[in-house]
Amino acid sequence: MAISRIGDLGLPAGAVLQVVQDTKTDPFDSTSTSFVDITGLSVAITPSSTSSKILVEAQISINASSTYTKFIDLIRGSTSIFRGDDASDNKRECTIWGRDEANVGGQVWNISFLDSPSATSEQTYKLQTSVQSGGEVAINKSQSDANQTYLGRGTSSITVTEIAG
């Protein structure tokens, strides 16, 4: 007998159905003031049911040029799904943002969002980044990336978990 619905499995709402993760260990940098994909940091999942929820968790090791603001946006497909309200002015709507006071500092940003894609087709989740004009955003390294013992190289990841609805 073929199983065609989550309910056929007898799993209660809230049960974990599948987990997919992508990790990025290599560095990435950008000077773009428009959001661009962080290459090598995306994950695809095919929900089992339209009632499923997708828990998206991301950890980003990030730095930017000294005194420049950096931005991260969480994307499903080509759509931002977890972003601040549009202020109809110069503010850049995004998932998370911050400013670096030194280009040798490192920060770890964490994102957690429960998405409802209402689909059974493949869904791709990814992170995009941008930076204040004139600056450079750096992922998994310091912006200076100098050969110094006080600097490091980090890792970033994105994990999606399908949860029965």
C-alpha cells in the first residue's frame, strides 16, 4: 500500500519529518549595496504536505569594513520571507543588520524562522548579503583577512527542518 499523506503515517502535528543542512567553510566577500547570494550557502527541501512548516535556522560568521553596516536577508526561492517593514525611505529592509567598528572583528549572527510555504514542490532557502556603500562584507573571515594570530576563519550554516502540520 502506498503512503500518500503524512496522516497515513500516524505522525502527530509537530513531528520532525526531515532535516537538511548546508555548511560553508570557505570565505566569501562582497562590496555590493544590493542583496546578492552568499555562494555555497543554500539548501533545498521538498515538503511532504502543504500543511508542513519549515523551521529555518542559520548561523553566519560575518564581518565588514570598519564603521560600515552589513545586512543579511533570508530568502525562499527569490522572495525575502523574514524582513522588517518597509519604511518608504532610505532604510534597507532586511532580516538582520549591524555595524562593525573594526575590520578585524568577527560576529556570529543566528536566525530562526518558522516558514509556511504551503507547497509540496521543492523549496530553496538561502541567505543574501549587502553592505553600506564603500564597504565590504566578509563571510567566514575578517574583512582584513590579514596573516595574524588574533584573526580567525569561521563557518556558516543553514538548516531546514520539516515539521508536520
